Amino acid sequence: MTGREQGIAALASAVASGRASAVEQVRTAVNAIRQLDFGPDGLNAFIAYDVESAVAAAEAVDAAVAAGRGGGRLAGVPVAVKDNICTLDLPTTCGSRILEGYRSPYEATAVRRLREAGAIVVGKTNLDEFAMGSSTENSAFGPTRNPHDPSRVPGGSSGGSAAAVAAGIVPAALGSETGGSVRQPAAFCGVVGIKPSYGRVSRYGLVAFASSLDQIGTFGRTVADAALLLEVIAGADPWDSTSADRPVPALTAELDRGVEGLVVGVPREYFPPELDPRIATLCREAVERLRAAGAEIREISLPHTRYAIPTYYLIAPAEASSNLARYDGVRYGMRAPGATSTVEVYEATRSLGFGPEVKRRIMLGTFALSAGYHDEYYGRAQRVRRLITQDFRRVFDDGVDVIFTPTTPSVAFRLGEKVDDPYQMYLADIFTVTANLASLPAISVPIGRVDGLPAGGQLIADRWDEATMVRAAAALERALAE
Ligand code: GLN
């Protein structure tokens, strides 16, 4: 960063040096929740918060600072955590009736690392049930509203985290990504959202949705903030065998490097007729800014992009149908009353506990995996997934450093607009699911507004190259601010 620190790094320095207090930060965040989250037009971004445990954690940070023990890189920074990530001091519901009031006996590694760095978890944020959705309307606890316009959705499934950051309740938050659930709401809410490479962040304590795709991601108001949060949570973890044993790049050291000499690929398949032309215009302007900042712009092709939605919506439900088999009324969360036999317990609990979208996914996924159809559906989707991955491989091998695309085909839509049309809802993920299918890191950055509503631009980098992704994103952010 040029000159002095800003954002959460500056806040943490102030707390760590005793110029600001962690308790004060937490009280401000909690007051903001109380002011903004409730009532008919309230955001409903939070499912739970607990003032006492947050204040106690903040007091511990302030005490450590006073005792000369320092405070950590995120000292006193209030954060919100998506409610499919396990925490010890608050329930973990996944936005589902079936886990209402459920308390995890352990904490996610990502959350533990945030706390060890001095961050304070102030609350758990709303989401589409089990992270299935693109609007946060599939939550059993009511929809979240977009802070830019309460009649609109914040995107999803991490809509609560995106809205909480956009409204200024917390400066940063955790979300999760299976197919765009951090980047799409980041775009709709006008904040920055990062989906790391598959394997970059431990998923220990992230409730499983589709295990070959799931990753924890970060939200911030700026690239620097989202990158710092990622740097803190990233890295190998003995509790998650899918976390990669690779050194974590110093992402925050990339922020000022600029894009001079970088090759930015712009894939023609990401500018289809369905894309709002006003977002296309903002994208073209963003690309011109990158060019002016010294990047070489190259038109590229990712020919299998058109198969991404059907591929994702086979693989994700198939894996979900298997992962969600564990909610049987015996081991976790609620059990439906009145059932007498084991089968009745399963049936009644799952009928009562799951909402319509989760049931739809379980049915789709169970069908796709059933005897005789497994190869026809799941097997074929896996083969197409490989083709999508190879598209990216070819482009990066040809010397492209980072790919620029729109994040979403439209700006935030109205609450209720797509709930009855799952296919239209699935199309909201058209530009984001590819990075998940190909295990690549990707970021969404605000690139301007359409009718007062934020639009996002996406940068996708090669696997493990979060450094170049952050470098280009920070340069874009600066160029757009000029
Ligand atoms: N909208 C996508 C879905 O409904 C993405 C979900 C996610 O990334 N968790 O599956």
C-alpha cells in the first residue's frame, strides 16, 4: 500500500498499539447490527450474534495489548462468519430448520486462525439453506436485503456476509464458495470477494455441500482487506486432507506492484447476449483502465464455458445428496416429533427440516447418481469438467497471467423475482461456477454502478496464483478510483 496503512490493517495497528480499543470496535459493530438488521426493511444479515462473548474476546485482546503481548495482525477487527462455518460460541444453522439451534463441538480452522490473529467474531451471517442458492432467499430464517436497495437481494449464498460488509457493520467477513457464493454477492453488494484455489484454505469446520468444489472465501471493502483476511486463514491444516501443503504467498505484498507487463485475457464467451449491456460497458472501461495501467490485453476463448452451468448443477447436487444424508434426525440438530420407527424418523425429520431448494437438489443429485444413470450424468459431467479445466490450462500456458470477466450477468434482482424459477436463479452463476469447476482462484471487484446498483468485475488466475490475482485486482481498484 502506498503511504500509510488503511482498512483493517490500520485498524489492527491502532488496536495493537493501544491507540484504539478492541472492545470499542465490537460495541460499534453490535450497535450497527441493532440499528440496521431488524424491522421490516432491516437487512436480516445476521442469524445470531452474542454481545457477551464478543466483548469478552475483545477484552482479552485489549488486555494482551496492555500487557505488552501485542495483538496480532487482525487485533480487534470485528468479523462476521457465514453460518455454515462452525464456531464454538454461537450456533451453526446453515440457514436450515434441520440445524436450528445446533452448536458445533469444535471450531473451523479458518475461524480459529482469525481469532489467533486477534479478530473478533461478532456474529453468524445469513445464507441460502446449506449454501444452495444465489439470493439468500432460501434461508429458513428469512431473506437478507441488499443494503443498496432493500427491495433487492444481496446475492447468495453468502448474502448475509456481503450485506454486513457493504452496510459497514463489519469491515470483513468469511463466506463460502461452491459455485460463486462469495463473488456473486460481493458483486451485488459492491464489495470485494475472494474465492481461493481449491485446497488453499482448510475446510475443517465448513459444513460440506459439494466436497470437490467447496472453499471458504473472504469479503472486504477493499482488495487489501479481503487479501489480508485470506492470508491469515490460508495454509495447510492437518485436520483437512484436501488442504494443500504449499507456502502461502504474502498477498498483501502484491498490492502495490501494478499490472505493467501482465497479460490480461478477456474471454469472448463471457460477453453473451444475456449480459446486461451496461455491465458490458463497465467491463470494457475496466479493461481499458488495465491497459492504461500497463497491462497487455488479449482476447481469448474458453470454448466449453457454455456447458458450465449444466455441469455444475449436476456435480454440486450429486455431491450434496451424499453429504446431506447425515441429517437424519439421529445425530445432528432437530428430530421430528411423533415418529416411531427409524425410517419414520428419517422421513419426518428430513421432510420437515429441509426447505424446497435443498429437497430439489437432493432429488436431482440422487437421481444423477442412481444405478444405471451414474455414468450418463455424474460421469459425463466430470468429463466436461475436465474440458473446462483444460480450456483454462491452455490459456495460462499461452502466457495469460489473469483473466478478466464480468462477475454476474445482471445487477441485484428484486426479492421474489426468481424464487419460483430455479433455472433463472441458476443462470445468475453463469460467470462464476467455472472457477470452482477448474479449482482456480477468483476475485470480484466493484467496477461501477448501473442505475445506482453495484456491478462487479472478476479476475481469475491460475491455480495457486492468488498473488497475481490480488496484484491485478488492486491495480484495477486503484485505476478505477482515479
Ligand atoms: N448459487 C450456487 C448454488 O446454488 C452457488 C452456491 C455456492 O457457491 N455455495 O449452488
